Amino acid sequence: MCGIVGGVASQDVISILLDGLKRLEYRGYDSSGLVVLAENNSLNRARAVGKVVNLEEKLKTKKNKIKGNIGIAHTRWATHGEPSNRNAHPHICNHSVSVVHNGIIENYLDLKTSQKEQGYKFTSDTDTEVIAHAIHLSMQSSETLLEAVQKATATFDGAYGLGVVSPKYPDTLIATRKGSPLVIGVGKNGNYIASDQMALLPVTKEFIFLEEGDIAELTLTKVTIYDEGGNQVERPVKTSKLNKGQVSLGDYQHFMQKEIFEQPQAIRDTLESRITKENVLISAFGPKAQRIFKKIKQVQIIACGTSYNAGLVAKYWFEDIARIRCNIEVASEYRYRHPILLDGTLFVTISQSGETADTLEALKTAKKINSKINTLCICNSAESSITRGSELTFLTHAGPEIGVASTKAFTTQLVALALLVTSMGVTQKTINKKQEKAIVEGLKRLPGLVNKALKQEDQIIELAKRFKDKTSALFVGRGTMHAIAMEGALKLKEISYIHAEAYPAGELKHGPIALIDESIPVVAIAPNDELLNKLKSNLQEIKSRGSQMIVFEDEDSHVKSMKAMDVIPVTSNLGRITAPIIFTIPLQLLSYHVALVKGTDVDKPRNLAKSVTVE
Ligand code: M6R
């Protein structure tokens, strides 16, 4: 989950590489670096610890003024070796070859031992350095750089997206991928590579998405691609629908803030052409969806992080509303635990990026365990590894999400899942026409309801100030609101570094209530549903232990306010589908404003990356 950019152009590529890296910082920002081939045919490198702006500053200094028409660049999320200059990419072997890498080479220790025996010297603690040495070694017996990279990659176990340049082949850039994303940008004045098309939008809108195991040779005028078996192949060139503006801040202070406020539109876009006046269009899941949904006996959902929390809400919906059995598990556990997958299972993956390594591997594992299952993904990225590996795809139309903390991806995933639950219920006749109509009407109200919930911001800004010196917080809810509490706690911990836990409100008495005193704020979600009275009793139990409480309630819930308890009416008259989506909004705003109070880096919180393409 690092970011790669590279290019061969008719102009100096430094500014293209730096701009591309900035657009990829969501993938990691521990350190960054670049290499260009200078006119004298040497590899000129600059590296800096921290964000890309540090590299940019370094390149302005006299000593580091470099330029070149071919180069590779990298922004790092450290896996092997601390964030430092020596561990920053690109890595170079014997002044002859330079490499940027996204992924993990799992057999790097074996390779390192044998390379050391052959006299190679190591200057970093990374797994990537073995790649540079392996390619250098293969170059001795190869006629082209492409051949050398092919031979070297054949010795790697693990995942890689690679960009490679060598002064011996001054007109060529080699790119290859396996298990990590890599796209080729086809431009008028050059050809480029990147981990994500967003990095290249200022130079091109034409992209080739490499398949697993593909290797590409880029020159100024040509892109030639070979598949894993070494056969030359044609891959389609696709025109991106994204534009540069979508990935800029506009009037907002942070991407997270912008993305929170984009939710009404993101939900509208996700619903567009997927519903009619009274119905959900099952074909939104693909032409084969109706036939597949008919025979499904149970659903298995797999995801990570926020996407997992969305799946948890859907588990309630599947069983409660559509009466279809549903299990959910985090991908990092599922992929390693030899699960049982019955015939008639719909295997649903949820992923904003579509590149999360754990989710992708869980999908591959599931298909190996039982080849008869059907697979469906809910994803925000059309050309991702997970969409390509799934039989049915539903694209959330949230637009690019840059802030590391997921917001609009989550609410649009919930919309997608609501459509899925309804489509399956209708197909299996567990949801009748009247219920379907009610769900569709609820979904249509969502953009307006989200707007209303966003209006609570001023009040939430005041509440956020109370978290300034807090180190722990508890989030509680019942039913789907337990999943929303989990999402609220995840948001708070990842961007404000406050330890936060979520519990089903009825579970507190089995242990966690011992934690409660005046130092731990408790955030509760109180929709007006059949569990409201039970929740009210739970709130009393918490209150009598002296906690400071914030309750986000439905206007009709009438939670009685007490000393040290703020009750914030968010909205009213919500249904089982709309309620979890709407109660998410105040929790997003709360974590955002607590992070501002704490002064953390909201869009790039420490130790995290947007897209986790490593184990
Ligand atoms: O791209 P994905 O939805 O597969 O990503 C899964 C998680 O890594 C992601 O949701 C993560 O938990 C977010 N940072 C949460 O805000």
C-alpha cells in the first residue's frame, strides 16, 4: 500500500512525478523519493522522510536540482524497515537499475541470503532491495530490461507492483504487477504508470489496467504488454470518467470534511438508475443477478474496517427484513481459517478501493473452497482487482474518497446493501410489493435526511471540545446501531487517536460497565425502534456510574435528559433501512471535530494508509 508513479515523456517528468505522488499520498506517507535518468545517463535520486512536500522542498535545493525525461517515484507506507531516508524508494543496485515497489516480497530473506553470497551489498532494511539486486543479476544474462524483469519476478513470492528503469536502456520504463494495482496512462506526450489513475489525471484520461502477472514496456511512443506466460497481448484502453477537480479540496479544509458533506450527492448518484418510483432494479447487480438471487440460500459477507461495519448492518437487514441467512467475517481471519462454504452461498465482498489485499485473498480462497458459489462485490472502484474477480458487481458512485477515514464510501455501501437485500427479498418473495415500495421511498428521502443531519454540525463542534483531554470513549447502540457505534468508534480512534470501543448496549453489564467513570465519555445512539425502552434502561445504568453522555436520538425517542447528559435529536420518523445511514452522520462529524480539537492530521492519520494492499 505504497504509491507508485513513473513516466517516459517528451518533457522533464519531475513535476508530473511529484504531482502524482501527492495524489497518491492516501496510500502512505512515511517517506517518498524519485529517480530520473539524467542526460549523462546516470540515475539521479532524491529521497525524503515524511510527506511528499518534504521531497518537493529538497528538490528545490541547489544540490538536488535534477531533471530527466524518464523516471520513477514512490510514496511509502512502511512494512519492512522503519520510515527513514535509507529505506525510502527508489532502490538502486550498482548504479545500473532502479526500482519502486508496492507490495511485499515474502521470500525476501531467502533471496537476500543468496544475493549476499553473490556479493550484493544491502543499504536498506526493506524487502524491495532484493528486487533491485535480482533484476541486476538477471540483466547479466538478458538482452532487454523487460527480459531481466521477467526472469527476476519469476523468483518472487508475494505481491508486487513495480516500476523499473536502467541507464543501460535509457528509453524504456518497465512496469509489472501481481497482487498489487498498477495502471498505465497513455498520453499524447508520453506514457506513464501509477498505482491509481487519480495520480495521472493531469496528464491523461486514457488508461490501460494491467491484469495479474502482466508486464509492460513503455517508451515515449509505445506501450507493449505481455501476459504472465510471456505472450504479447492487447489490453483495452479505457477513458476515465474522473476529473482532476474531483480530487481537489475546493473550499474545504480537509478531504474528510468535503467527503462528509458530499454524502447527499453521493447517495443520489448511487441510487440513480437503480430504482424506479416503487421498485429496486435487480438488473443493477448485472444481467445474471435475477437468476442467481433466486437460488441463493445464504449470504456470506467479507470485508475489512469500515466496509466490514457496513456489512454488519446488512447482516441485520438480510435476516430481519429479507429473512435470508447471513454471516459476516473480517477478511483477514476468513482467508486463513478453512471455512465451510455451502452450495447456494452468495459470497459478498465490500470494499471502497477494491484493492484491499485481505478481502481480495478471501475472495480467491472462497472460490477455491467451493467453485459453485456465486460472488458479488460492492465496490467504489470500477477497474479494481475485486470487481474483476467477482461475478456480479455493484458500483457505489461515491466518487473518489481521499481522506483515509472512510465516510461517503460507508453510507453509499449501506445504500448498495439496502438495494441488495431488497432485490434478494423481492426475488425470493420474502419482501412484498408494499414493503419494497416503502424501502424505495425511504431511500429516496435519504439525501434530504442527510442534509438535515449535517445541520447539527455547530452543536457537535461544541460537544467535540469536551474530548480534548480524553483518552478513552465508549460507543453504544443496539441492533444495527451497534454496527453504527462500531463505525463511530473506528472513526474516532483512527483520526483522533482516542481509544474508543463500541458495545451492544445490553452487553455492558457483562463486563465493560466496570470501565465507566466520569473520565470516559459514552456516546449512545437512540433510534425510535422496538429496542428503545431496553436502550433507555441501559442508558440509566451507564448514567448511574457517573459517565458524561452524549445521546443522538430520534426526535420521537424522547430520551430524558439528565445532568452531564446531552441529548441531540438528529431526525425523526426513520425506517429500519434509513436509520443506520442517518445516525452515521453525527458520529462522522463528531470524530472530525474531535480530531480538529486534538490537532491531528485528519486526512493522513499516523500509521495508516487509505488502501491496504498488503497483508
Ligand atoms: O478499501 P476497503 O473498503 O476495502 O478498505 C477497508 C479498510 O481498510 C477501510 O475501511 C479502513 O478501515 C478505513 N480507514 C476506515 O475509515
